[in-house]
Amino acid sequence: MDENFLLQTKTAQDLYYNHAAKMPIFDYHCHINPKQIAEDVRFENITQIWLYGDHYKWRGMRTNGVDEKYCTGNATDREKFDKWAETVPQTLRNPLFHWTHLELKRFFGVEKVLSPKTADEIWEACNEKLNSPGYSVRGIIKMANVHTICTTDDPVDSLEYHRQIKASGFETKVLPAWRPDKAMAVENQKTYNEYIDQLADVAATNISTFSNLMSALDKRHAFFHENGCRLSDHGLETAIAEDYTSSEIEIIFAKIRSGKELTHTEILKFKSAMLYEFGVLDHSRGWSQQFHIGALRNNNTRLFKKLGADVGFDSIGDFEIARPLSKLLDRLDMENRLAKTVLYNLNPRDNELIGTMIGNFQDGSVPGKMQFGSGWWFLDQKDGMEKQINALSNLGLLSRFVGMLTDSRSFLSYTRHEYFRRTLCNILGNDVEKGEIPNDMELLGQMVENISFNNAKNYFNFNSLP
């Protein structure tokens, strides 16, 4: 993993160092906690910034035979770090090995392989840096040359920390992104009704009908817009697009509020209506919408009950995608209410499916209105990125791609952008060397700069924000 890591040709090296490396980072989807940015938090040690909340690493540790107390449990930070150090040498050929050492090298200047032999030295070196000037959360963001961060926020969120960050004059834009999954999660009616009551409180309105619900969500949508939000995000197993009537949805919502159990068909109809209405809201305010499709979540019931969600027990699903996704997008497009859309696919078998689906709804209004999002979650590694890039190249316009994002809870994950950019430049460099595309560095260099930063900056339309 030297300076030419992943860059197999001279052309790839030229593209990376002269074009990709210099571009700022536009991280338009992540799960960073804005409170930590607002308070400019300092982490006491490498475990806190590196292992807290990182289910990628936890999965690797469990696979290596590490007890749960060293992942999500009450072991000390040093004990957790040591167990990760034991695991890292066993991660060869897993992207965890690459990510770990890119993060150590870029942020801490550590170039040794993490192992039990080097654990003491690396623990001390990283902690010394973390306690030095420039290593607060904001310092790390600046160090990574991050231009914009879009967090993931529920409609009931006060966005107080986003306002604090803006008022502080912090150079990096930190903006909210609307994630209304809870507003359609009717499987657990008790939890759902509690959420709707909370929404009613923050929207200062009564919610007894579906019309009331959408009015409350519209108020919150407007509030997010006023605070700089210009994109939404939905985490779905697959798109949902059942036929329904307005009167049916009102009846279903009345059943929800009265605590009556819904049928499976009623749940699908309600979610279909919600996805459509969310799309209408996004289009009405000129937002972009994102759909993360394909995760089969919380597979391990025993550990889900013990530890909760998002701790490393999810996997790739094999859902039907094409027909319901086409129907949802078409329903919005028929009324000229289809917002700019980014589709992220988690099952590589469906790459070409998504690559062709976006072409159905490109309408010439903006370049790349419909986007095939970058390799996501289990696919945000070299092989997954290459497959996504190749599918998009074959079936769409790679040159209009909005590029990479971290999708992370860690402030050290900005190296994922470097990982992506090196992979992109290597693909293009190999194409040049094989004579498959022209050796026109002006053309290719501009393309790399656009995919690295410019396309996202222009696509998400934050330029007009104060």
C-alpha cells in the first residue's frame, strides 16, 4: 500500500495525482452525528473514533472469534483496540485491511501493519495525535478537505446542531438530509403511533387523518428546507407501489390510529402511498431523493433482541426490484413529479437492472437526473465499485456520475473517497493502456474531477444556499 496503491498504470497515476487527489470531498450521505461537529468533540483515544459504532469491524472481530464484550460490550477501550489489532492480520483480502491502513496512514502517519506486535506503538502514536491541536472533529474534517457533509435526520429532529454549526461559521457545510423511514413503519403499531404523536407535537398539529399526517410532514419538510436540506433518503428492502385509492388510505390510517391490526395488503398500500407522497414533497421543493435498496436487516433475532439494530447482523437481500421500482418512478413521472433520484443497489446481481432502470426516466431536464448510486455498504469495496462503475459505464453515462460518499458513522471514513478515486482512475488508466479510450488527459482529467466532486456539487444544488 505505497503511494501508487491500486494505480496499476502510469496513466492511472497521472489521473489520480493531477486530478482526483486535489478535489475536495462532497459527502452527500453519511450517518455522522451533527452534535459531535457542533461541539467540536475530541476523542480520548483511537478506539472511540475508530471502533465505536463500526459494525464492519465488529463483524470481522466476531468472525475472528472475538467475544461480543470487545465489540459492543463493556470491555475497556484498550481491550477493544487490542482485539481489533489481533483481528487485522486476519483480514487480508477483505476491504477492512485496506480501510484500516488508509485511515492510519492518512490521519496518523502510521505506515506499519496493525497487529499484536505493533499495537502498543500504534495505540500511543494515534492517541498522541488525537490529543494534539488540529485533531478535534472539525480539525479532522478540515484535514480531509471536506467541502460538504449531509447527515441523516428524522423529520421530528430539531436540527439544533445544524443551526449551531452554521452560526459558528465552520467552513465545511453541514446540512441535514430528510430520512422519513419511521413515518411509514406501520408494522409495529404501538411504536408507530407513539412516533406520530411525537410528529404531531413538533408540527404543532393534530394528526387523526392521513390528510393531517401529510400536512404535518409537509410542515417539517418546509422546516428542513429552511435549514438547508435539499435531499431525502429512504432505506427500503425494495420499492413498494401497490394500487390504492385515497379513501382506502384514509381508512387504513384510521385503523392505525385506533390500534386495529392491518393486513399485509393494507401495510403495502399504506407504504405505497407514503413513498408516492414523499416523492411529491421532494419534487415540490426541488430536492433530490435517494433510495437505498436491498438490505435484509436484523437476521439474528437473538442478538437483535439483546443489542438492537445496526450492530452488524444485516446482509444482502434478494428481493424483486424491477417491477415495483418502475411502477413507483413511473407513477411520479406521469404527473411530472419525479425528482432527481439516486438509486443504490445492494445486490450485485441487480447492477444492470438499476443501470437500465435509470435510463427509463432520464428526461433531458438536467444531466444525469437519474443516478445509479455508488457501491453501497457491502459493495463499497474495490470489486463492488468496479462492478458498479462498469455497469453504469455500459448502460449509462459514467461521466455524469455523482461519485462516492462515506455512508459512515466514523470521522475517519473520508479515506473511502480516496479508495474510490484510486479505483476509478485505475479503471480509466487500464482502458487507456489497452487502447479502449483515447489518451486525452484533458478529457479524462476533467471527467475524473467531475466524478470526484463537481458533479455532486452541481447535482444537489446547494449553490444557492446562504
